[in-house]
Amino acid sequence: MGIPQKYPHLDQMQPWNDRLHLLECLSVIEEAPNVKTFTFRSDNQNWFRYEPGQFMTFELGTQPDAVLRTYTLSSSPSRPFTIAITVKAQDGSIGTRWMLDHLTPGARLKAFGPLGDFSISKHPGEKYLFISAGSGITPMMSMTRWMQDCAPQSDISLVSCARRPSDIIFRKELEYLTSCMPNLKLSFLIKEHEMGQLWTGIRGRLEAPKLSLLSPDFKERTIFCCGPDGFMRDVRAMLEESGFDMANYHQESFGSAAEPVLPVMDDISTEVSETAAIVTFSMAGKDVHCVAGDTILKAARGAGIRIAAACESGLCGTCKVMKISGNVDMNHNGGILDEEIDEGYILACCSKPLGNVEVEA
């Protein structure tokens, strides 16, 4: 008798679909203090299709209620049998803290995505400069791993900033990659020295003179930046002041889009709150009056109907629902694919009814 085929070939598998399949945690690796990498596979033997640098949104089983958290994939799509996220728990973390304390191999999670245009696939260049701080290294790692497998001659200058040497995520792997990728230049910056650790590299904040030293030709490179908001603001300002062509600058951010500025209404129009439409939620069996200007997500919440939502700015794609009938005005930020729209899906957080609408929720 032959050995049962436990691991099928890629051409015998279907792509993973966030509407049909869960993820199973395969392994957990500690990378640095309060930082772990979680690797997942499909619970139904599917392979993963995404672009290096994209993100996914995970539904985490915290108590008393589940929470939604968005994480960039640190794995490479050139290795499609699994995906991985590398997460760091900050002060006050809820979802990430739960993952670090409770998520173990064998656990299953619901996830949405992948999505995002922070990728060398979306913004190709001749030469790259990756600038990161803390866990902002994760999309850079995904893109560097992809290029190791698919374009090892790529010209990459990678600058990773951390508080202490022990906080540098992926340090050993990155140092190894310099032996595999002849045009990969690696630089680490730290803020604090640690007792018992020898450090001969650069210390302090990333400033223009240091950037010129680490990457003298940075103005000729396509730059990707990821890290805390303050760090990215400083990097952006530094590059603008240096005369860098900001068309070649890209940064990752999960911040909410700015609220639209509404026109001032006259006294007569504000006396009555008009109903724009009736939204029928087919699974809940409810018809809900939706006030003019409100989104389908807001109408659902007002009626006690749960639609998962994370960023609420049309970016993460978590609130994707099927529109059965009717029309909506959807102003999203890339959280839904054109083919999904063609199938009838909408994002509840940024879709406003144009007349009566029925959705599958």
C-alpha cells in the first residue's frame, strides 16, 4: 500500500478564501521581548495568494467579546502553503496581548483579506530603501523574503530602527540574507545601549546626516517606510526637506480616513431627520430605516445587527457583505477588489444606500 497523500501539490489545491475557510495556527516563535511570529495554514488545504507587504485582519477570541486587529503579513507569497504575522504587544494591547498569551498551535481563527497596496508589486522601482521602526519591519521582511526567492540580485538598502539591540526583530535572519543577496545593505539604529551587549553601530534617531551615511544614494531609490505614526511623520518631513521626490515614497498606515466635511444645513432642513432608505438585513430578518447620509454599518449597529468591522474607513475590507438588491454609493480606500464588487459585495462601513437596499447580514 502507498503512503496516504497528506500534503498535496500546489496544482491540486485551491486558493484560500476568507469567506469560506478558517486559519489554523501551525507554530509560534518568539522573536524578541513581547514579539512573536504566528504561522498559519488553511484548515482546508488551500494555498495563499497575496502580494508581499499586504495585510490581513484577524478576529481574536478575547473576552468578553472578540476583537478585530489588522496585521501585516511577514511571510512571502513565494512560499504559498502558509502565512505568518509577527506581532508586538504595546502598553495597553488587548488583541495582541491575547495572542501572545493564549494563541497556541492548533487554534483556529477567522481572518479577512489579504489587502493593501503597500507592496513592491504595486510600486516597483530600480532600487529600494526600506525604512522601519519596531514591528514596522514586518512588510519589509515580506518583501525582502520575496526578493530572496524571486529576485536575489535586487538592490535593497534596509534601515531598521529599535530601542535596544535585543528589540531588533529578524536581526539574525536579515544578517544571513546578506550572504544570499549580494546587493542587500543592512543597517541597524538603536536608541539605548544594553549592559553586557557590544554595540558598534549607529545610535540615536534617524536624521538626514545619518540617512546620507547609511544610504548615500537614497534620493535615487524607491522608499518604503513603516513604523509608529510619529516615526513615519518624521521620516516624511526629513525626506521632504532633503528634496526627495515624494512620488517615490510609500508608507504603511492603518489609520482611519478623515471624516468628510458636511455642509451647514439651514434651520428648516435640520428640523426633520429624513429617512433615506430601508435596509433589509436578510440573515437577521430585519428592515431598518437608514437616515440620509448614514452608512449601512451604522444602520446595522443601530438595529443591534453585528457586522464585523475594524478600520471603518474602507481600507481593511473586514465589513464586506453581499448586496442582494438595490444600489449604494461606496467610497472606499482599497479594501475591496473589483472582482468582488462585480460579484455583488460592498463594504458596509463606507456604503450609503441609494434607495432601498437588501444585504446578506
